[in-house]
Amino acid sequence: MAFTSLILILFCSFCLILQAQAQAQAQAPAPSSGAVDLVAILQKGGQYTTLIRLLNDSQQLIQIQSQLKSNSQGFTLFAPTDNAFQNLKSGALNHLSDEQKVQLILYHVTPKYYSLADLLTVSNPVRTQASGSDGSWGLNFTGQGNQVNVSSGVVETQVNNALRQQFPLAVYQVDKVLLPEELFGEKSPAAPSPKSPKSSPETTTVGKAGGAPSPSGEGQKDNGAAERNMGFGVILGVGLICMGALS
Ligand SMILES: *[C@@H]1O[C@H](CO)[C@@H](O)[C@H](O)[C@H]1NC(C)=O
Ligand SMILES: *[C@@H]1O[C@H](CO)[C@@H](O)[C@H](O)[C@H]1NC(C)=O
Ligand SMILES: *[C@@H]1O[C@H](CO)[C@@H](O)[C@H](O)[C@H]1NC(C)=O
């Protein structure tokens, strides 16, 4: 009898160790293979077809992707959704030259990695990759509680769920295109004028991939919870066996 109890106690301990290990694995960050695939991150988000196209057309995909390897500061990308582009005034982007379109995209990228916690306390304005003769174009961040807002001076919006928040690259969803004052401010040469209401190729081809955006990380969380529940079940079962054996 004492021997069986001993075996069972050993078995219990063994299970506890397994359980602890499973938990540790569930909580550990996903293994980083070193190579960050920006397109894959955006595609997984499911609502960034326009952004991917603009990043690609302006050669920024290649630029960011290659600089991620060498830039020791990392990058942060504020990723406007397809809806954000669709909600722009019709033709807004038609007024921009190719060079200005590149600047608009660059304005959504900072040459530094910021976690959401960093953004809550960062000192303004924050440098972006976009710049003109007057230097780098900045973004202002304001935080309240856990909510971070970003302002371009022309638009203000919330910094939403993180598609990725792991050095060297952070990607956050924004529901508005960040229009820089330098291009869209009152006095800017490219300020949208009410004439020419013809539809823009920028806004006509979007919105097909609306689909079912899944907030990133949700699946992982579910898996973790399931694992913990299973672990708990095992412990409970073994505990009952132990109690039965000891009584
Ligand atoms: C980027 O553009 C090139 C040339 O237009 C195209 O072949 C490629 O598939 C595009 N890549 C992505 C990720 O959209
Ligand atoms: C953030 O912006 C939203 C509107 O987009 C506004 O309601 C909220 O008060 C702002 N929060 C902060 C901290 O500025
Ligand atoms: C950021 O805030 C400063 C100080 O309030 C202001 O002068 C500047 O215009 C703001 N810039 C943007 C992009 O909002």
C-alpha cells in the first residue's frame, strides 16, 4: 500500500512538472527565426491590400525589409486598413505626385521600434521616415490609460491592435490614413481641392479583402487557455487518484 502511494505521489510530481513546463511554453514568445516577413504580417491581418500595394509600388517593402537586418533601432509601422484608404476623400491621393505618394507611405514608418508602452510616454514629435526641406515630418502621440492616439496635425486616430510588437518591428493598425500637414495642411500645395470628383484608382480597387479580420494573437491566446485547461484537468484527475489511494 505504502509503495503504491509512493508511486502515485511520484507520478503526481511528474505531472506537476509537465504542467509547469507546458505553461512556460505557452507563455514564451513565438520563436523568432530572425527573418521578419512584413508582407506575411500584413496579409495575416487580412485588411491591408492597399497598404501592401502602396508599400510595394514605392519600393518601401524592399527598403524596410532589407533595413530591418541592419538598422539597430528597428522600425514601427502604422498600418492603415483598406477601409481607411477607402474613407479618404475621393481622389485625395490623385493630387499627389509619385514622390509625394512615397512620402505619404514613409510618414507611416518610424525609424525606431516603439512598443505601445513606449508610445504612451514618448516625447513629441516623433520622427518618421518622411522628410522635406524642413527636415523630418513628425507624428504626435498622446496617451491616456492604455489608449494611445496618434496625430498628424491633420488627422487624429487611435493606435489599435498590434499586428506585431516584437523588436525589431512593431506594426499597429490605424483606422485612418495619417495625412501629413506638409501634404494635406491648409497651406500645402497638394491640399485636396473640391474640383475633379473623378474616382481614384487608389480607392476603387480596395475593399475586396475586407473578409474577417482576426485580431492578432487571439488564436494563440485560445490555444494557451486550452492547454492550461487540459493541464488543470490532468492535475485534477491525478489529484483525485492520489486522494483515493491515500485514504
Ligand atoms: C510587388 O510588385 C511586383 C511588381 O509589380 C509584383 O510582381 C509583386 O508580386 C508585388 N509583391 C507584393 C507582395 O505585392
Ligand atoms: C483619442 O482619439 C479619440 C477619437 O479618435 C478621442 O475620443 C479620445 O479622447 C482621444 N484620446 C486621447 C488620449 O487623446
Ligand atoms: C505636435 O505638437 C506640437 C506641440 O503641441 C505642435 O506644435 C505640432 O504642430 C504637432 N505636430 C503634429 C504633427 O501634430
